[in-house]
Amino acid sequence: MTFDFRLQVFHTVARRLNFTRAAEELFISQPAVTRHIQELEQQFKVKLFERNGTRIRLSPAGQRLLVHTEELFAVYRNIEFDMNNLTRRHSGRLFLGGSMTTAPYVIPPILAEFHGRYPEVAVSLITGNTQQIEHALEQQEIDLGVVEGYSRHAAIRYTEFMKDEIVLVSNPGHPLAKKPVIRPEDLTRIPLLLREPGSGSLEVLARALKGIGIKLSALKKEMQLNSTEIIKSYLLHAPVMAFLSVHAIAKELQNKECTIVEVKGLRIERSFYFARLQGDAQALPELFMKFAMHYKKA
């Protein structure tokens, strides 16, 4: 086996932190996975994983190698993408749908690059919450959606796009803004702005709160709004807080207009997904997905 394949084995194990799942994903045996990892460790003369019973985690050397392998495989994907598109000419119309977080904060810079690369592809973008975008897909009003949340429709195929984190946000003048950390039970006493029913963000929040023993209904709800921009504008002028995507508050954090408030034991991570109808093989949605994966902003 080549050195590149050993790195691929390492990368898969590092992402899954499970030798059995890595073997299944790579279609090789578990002993083969173990052997490739051992050969890398012998080559670099370092341990790549630390074992604690049946669990494994990356060692400091493994964490550093993971950074390099991700950069390396990104270069490989870009080479393949560029070479495959040298002789192709793409044109037509692409209908996109973006959720209330992805449409204003994630998709536009990618769209700008995409239009520069493929000016003959006409793109239309509609926005809505995750539920609305999935409905638009099922009604064939759009070709491709970019959504958040945990909903899984049997008629829709989901492909992970990029990571996100939802954080608790307030304006700098809020009485709790300067506390290093607040308790989970404090959330039941703080006036909160929440997203509307059907929002992927609200669904993710409900699941995360359940993990620390708090029901969504127990929160002190000031208002439910269907716009992140309205929520941001509201909380900048009132003693309230809101759970928002870090992608949505980048500018406000930089300008010190808002602050992140840490909740003990609560970390809300999620992914954004591409959503397509099962069996859909149109070329333009596939082209946009590959472009976004390879050229997305850091």
C-alpha cells in the first residue's frame, strides 16, 4: 500500500475515533487498519492515538498529523476538481434554497466565487427555515437546499457541508455578560429570543438543552422571531439573550457589539447540509456542491 493510502486510513480513524467504523468505511479489515496505523507510527516514531480501554483519542502528534492530512486531501480534491472541469462548459439555471442561517451568512461569498467561475450558470436563491426549504425541494421548486437541523425526510438525501456552533449571545451591557460562565438553570430566568417553530436552529437547541435536563418549554421566552437579523437588532437594544450561529454574529463580535455567554456543560455543535431529492442526478446541483466543498471560505 502507498503512503497516501496509509494517510487516508489514519484520517478516517482520526475522524471516526473507531477502528471498526474506519474499516467499514474503507472496505478493508480491522486488522489491516491497525497495521497501517502501526506502520505510520513506526515511520514517524510517534504514537498517533492514545488508548483508554476500548476508546481511543488522538495524541498531540496525531492532532498535528490530522491537520496536515486534511490540508493535503483538500489539495488533492481541488486538483481533481480543476482538472475535471478544464474541458467542460457549464450553463443553465440553478435554483437554490438556503435556510435562515445559511442563506445570508454562508452561501453569498460562495455564490460570488461560483458566478465568477461559471458566469453562464444563472442562479436563483430563495430563503426560508429548514422545514420550508425541505418542502420546496419536495415540491421541486428548487434543485438544491442548504439547511441545518436534524430533520431527515426519506425523500431527501443529505450531504454534510460544514460545521457550525450555536452560542448564547447578549449585548455587552447585559448584567450577566461579564460573568465567565452561567448555570444551566439560569436559562429559565433569562428573557430569551427564540427562532420560530420549523427552524433548524430551534430543533438543534431543543436537543442540546434536553441533554442538560432542560425542556424548551421551561425557557423564559420573550419572543419567537423568524429572522436572525431581527433577533440581533432586538438583543442589541434590550436586556435579553438569544442562541445564534457563530456565523451570524461574526461582524458583531468583531465590532464588540455583542458578547458570547458560556453556559456550564452546554456546547451546541451542528452541521449544515446540502439537501437533494433522492435519485436526483442533475449536473448543476452536483457542480455547485463540489464547488462549495472545495472553495468554501475558511
